[in-house]
Amino acid sequence: MPVLLLPSLGWQELVLILLIVVIIFGAGKLPEIGGALGRGIREFRQATREESKPSTETEAVAHETVKKDA
């Protein structure tokens, strides 16, 4: 299966995308959309950090399992 390579976006393309977003949502909605996007990214990062750290519950269950096996 061939890999589809997308070209990098230049400043002209980014300005065009921003213009389309302003036309669709209006200038008044942009801060709200940006805030929602920022909160979503922040929550995603926080969830991935919490996922990588073992929780105390998981550690407690692991210790109980080891004690039962011993």
C-alpha cells in the first residue's frame, strides 16, 4: 500500500485556513474555540501522564498478590 505524503504547509496555506475558520465561525467565537482546544490538549496530556504513572491502587493490588503467592 503506497504511503501518502502530505506537503508541509506554508504561511499562505495557514492564512487561508485561518480565513476560512473566521468565515465559518465568526471572529467572536475564535477565543472560545481556542480555549476549548487548549483545555482538550491539556486534559489529554494530563491523562497520558497519569496513565504512565502506576497508581497506588495498582501497587497495593500487586503487593497483595505477591504476599498471597509467597
